[in-house]
Amino acid sequence: MRLTYPVAPSDDTTDNYHGTIVPDPFRPLEDDTAPAVVEWVEAQNRLTRSVLDSTELRERFEKRLKELSRLTTRSTPLKAGESLIYTESDGESEQPVLFIQHPDGSRRILLDVNTLSDNGTASLGFVSPSLDGRFVACGICRSGSDDTTIEVIDTTSGKFLPDKIGKARFTDAEWCGDSFFYSRYDKDALDTAPCHKVCRHRLGTPADTDEIIYREPLNPDHYLTPFVGDDKSHLFITVSEGTGGSAVIWRPTDSDDEFPPLLNGFVNEHIIIGCSDGKLFILTDMGADNRRVISITLNGTARITDVIAESDRPIEAAAIGGDYIFAHYLDDAASMVLARPLCGGDTVRIPLPDLGSVSNIEASDNGLYYTFTNRLTPPTIYRYDPRTNISEPFFTPETPVDTTPFVTERIMVDSGDVRIPVFITRRRDITFDGGNRCLLYGYGGFNISLTPSYSAWPLMFVEAGGVYVEASLRGGGEYGESWHRAGMLENKHNVFDDFAAVARYLKEKGYTSTENLAVMGGSNGGLLVGATITRTPDICAVAIARVGVLDMLRYHLFTVGRGWVVEYGSSEDAAHFKNLLSYSPLHNIKGGTHYPATLIMTADHDDRVVPAHSFKFAATLQRAQGCGKPILLRVDSQAGHGAGKPLSKLIAENADIYAFLFGNTPGRDTRTAPK
């Protein structure tokens, strides 16, 4: 049965791009506060709810997801003086709770962020303890916005200090004695536009008196990240030109001098990992596509020395603690961690429990804390002692489901002249005859690596007989900067080709069939999904595009979108325009085409990828759909791009996703869904 879709506000807007006239009839949808747009969104949500709530499967999915979410997890601990701080989720509260654990093992709550809102929409964006552990700066976000309020907790009393700083964004707090450096995003009299700026806050002083340490009013799109070394003698600022390429500038902490360059930008990416004994340690791709760790002497010579040379595996992250440096590598999209003495000596491989992912490595004077996970192993925290080369569990969660009937396999899929790492999680007893529902997930961009990790959402799908697939496409960081560059700018089509190659493989090998295949991605992955179904509408039965970048000609005009020009290019450039137009999902929809059943998801407080992308894409796709398969728009309220989303909202949106997927694929037998 064909759905009757709400009529979207429209006009006769066109744009002239380098002599090419491009219609944009749904331009009015960019104003998401206009009464007509608000009314249209409400009508879209009513239609979506009428479809998704009409199946009894959705209620069963939501019930089972609640059960699978009842898992106690912790974040990797941070040193706070002699104590540790970490967040812990009990799997039932909306948000994790911040704890401090003392050397004797006792612990107490520092902050229960659940008490800061009635509906769980207040969340912790970052946690930063002072070196002595006396204070903890917390970044508090609301309704999913990137805007952050910084507040400070006295760890002795457990109370908030009067200090409260608004308009912080893309930052943490870098402590220096009784003050800290941070970045905020606003506009004042000296700025040509709202721009990122590094400020210094001294405890006990009003936030509006914070000193602006550095800003670039002529480059409002640059991102500025402060870093203070262990001895607190120097302030370093990483200057990023959007989401790719950076420079490092520096000066003494209490100086008023200019910031001379330490490393020039913006061809390479430089990530500061530590500073001690007069040396700055940086993870960089300068002269090393797979990255290397260098040290720079700070005694006036600025001599650069290799600490860890480039190898055939990319370094994902590195940390320094005590006399050791730890390097996290990717080996065909799975983790490998090495430890070596800073003074030289043998490098040893840290034993990991299985094929999977390491995250959040936190080094201390006496070792390393890290989190290990894979699709079937919940996040488990280990403490590693480099003197013995032994990892011991620091926190092990109890799995809420027996995973022995499941398996995760890593395979390599050919796509042109490259091989794509693919992780497939399934029941061991599936039949390879194409009758299995399959959910293929991808991202492919911004040098971000996809590695296998535990989540209740795909686990329920696998439990119900589905095949969950995650593909590490070009554009990510799985094989270093060359892999990233192979999927950006004029090479973006490679990402879509890789995704299509994986889809073909899954069907050829009998994991699934076209009528049972669903594709999903979020943000840049939402672009991937949109481009996939507009290039090859018959590739799958279901498409789920979450908070996607879908208008490639105008994305740079909204909020922080201009920072992505280094990744995508800009329609303001004639050559880039031609490339962007060739794959922009919004502009490649063709009337009368049979598109797959499509669920387009966004949120009203998404200030990173604004809802206009999803609004315009949904309106255009609904008008163009040439068959009865549904095109639904789901707009969440009091939510943003995804970070800090309350547990109840996560459960609800994933129940909707699976209700939509199951409702639009025949599958083997719906009795495999949760009872």
C-alpha cells in the first residue's frame, strides 16, 4: 500500500554553480523553526509512528533491547592524584555516573549527571582531573548539542565550585595549577565570525573575565586544541584546518609573547601525546602515511627524533607513562598494542584476549589501563604492567546473554585493486542460502577506523537470526593516511564502490540476498547510505540513513560544515562542484525510480549535521518514489548528533530500526525475533 506523505513547504529556488543551474525546491525546509516546517515535521513523525507502531514486533524488540542493555560497564580510568576516576553505567539509568576510586579500593560518586535533567538529556562530554586530583573539570552537554558547559567539582567535598563556563565546544580542560586552558566557540568584537579560541580560566574568577589566549579571527573555521605538558611550563596549541591537517604552535605557559610555530600545517596531522623532561612527543603522519612517534626537544634546538618509526601497520594511538611508550596499531582493522622503554630496549607485544579492539589507552607511572572489546565481548578493562608483560582484568562485566552460539569472522573482500576488511557476526548455525536478514554497516571517511566492538543493538539482531556486517572502507584510517586519501575529495566514489563490493560478496556467498539486505550508516555514513541507494537503487531492500550529510552542495554553509571542506571539497570550487554533484544524494534522486524502503533519521538539536539535510532528502525521495516501499522520516526531540543520547532514546530508536528492517524484509522466519 502506498503511503500518503505530508506536503513539504517548497518554492522555485535555483542556484547557479559555475554556469550549471541546480534547482533546490525544498530550500524552505532549511529553516527548521518556521511554523510550516515545524508542522510538516510533526506530520512526518505521526506518519512514521503509525507505520512503526503498527507491528507487534517493535514492542518485542524494545523489550529485548532493554534486557540486553542491563550490562554494567565502565570507562577506562583516569589518574587523579593517587586516585582513579571513571564513569559507570548500570544499563538501566539514562546516563553513566562519575566515580572516584581511592587507593584502598573504596569509591564514591562524584557526579550523577542523571540528576541534572528530568529526562536524561544532560550528559558528560568530557572529564578532566587536575594533576593532584583535587579538582575535576566536567563538560556537561544538553539535548545532544555540541555546546558544552564546563563545571568544576572539588573531589574532597564532592561539591561543585561556583565556576561555570558556557559556550565551550570541541575541547577538554588542560590543567595548569589552579587554572585550566580550554576552547570555546563564540563571537566578540574582534572576530569577523564566530571562531574557536583558547582561553584560560582561573578558579574562583567569573568566566566572563577569562583571558583569551589565542584566536584566529581571520580563520574562523580553524579548530584550536590546547595542551599543557607534565611540567606545566609550556602551552601547546594544535591548530586544525577543519577535520584534516594541523599545525602546532607554542610558548611558555605564563608568557604574553606571540605563539611561534613548532610544526607547520596543514599538510600533515599532528597529535600531541605527552611532554616531559624537556621533550614533546607527537604522533604524526609527517613523512609517514602509517604514522610515527617523534620527540621534539624544547631547549631551543627543536631537534626532531624518531621514537617509534613508521611500520607496515598504522598507529591508531599512543600514550606515555613512566618510562614506557605504548603504541596501539591496527592489523587488518583489529588491534595490536606494543610497549617499549623510552630509553631504548626491546619492544614487546601486549597479549590481548582475542581478535578485537583496544580503546582509550591511559598510561600512568606504573603501567597502562586499556579497554578491550569485540562483537561478542563487552568492554573489559585491563591494567598492564610493562615490567612483567602481564595484563590483569581491572573490571569485567557480566554478559547478559550466552554468546557461544555466535561467531565473528574477519574476511577480506576484493574491491577493485584493494581488499576490504569485513567483520561478520552471525549465529554459527545459519544456512548460506540467501534467506538470512543482513544489516551492512559502513562509514568510510575522516580517517576514522571501524573496528569490532560490543553493542546490544546488533547482538539482538544476531540473536534473532540476522547477520551483522561491518565493513572497513577506504576513507577510514584502517590502513593509514593513504587509505584515508583514497576515499576523500575526488576519490570519494571509492567508498561507495567498496560498500557495493561488500554487498555483492554477501549475496554471492549466500549470507543474504537483495530482498533481505539492509544498509545503514550515520553522519558521513548517512552520506554513504544516501549515495548507495541513489547510485544503485536495487542493491538492497532497506536503507537506514542516520543524521546524514546528504546535500553536498550546501553542507559547508551550516554550523561547522565548512570544517569538512578538506574532506569533501566545496561547491564553491568548480572542479569540486562537479565531483560533489556526481554523488550528492539529494541531487541524484530520480523521479519514478524504485527506491528501497528507507528510514531517514535526524534530531532537532543536531548542530553538527543540521536536520535540513534529512528534511530535504526525505521530501525529495518521497516525491520521487516509484513504488510502494515506504520512505519515512524520524525526527527525535531533545537529541543531537548522537553523543550523550539517553539510554531510553537509544533503545527506542534501535527498536524502530529493527521494526522497520523486519517489516520490509521477508527473512527466514519472523519467529526468530524475540518472544
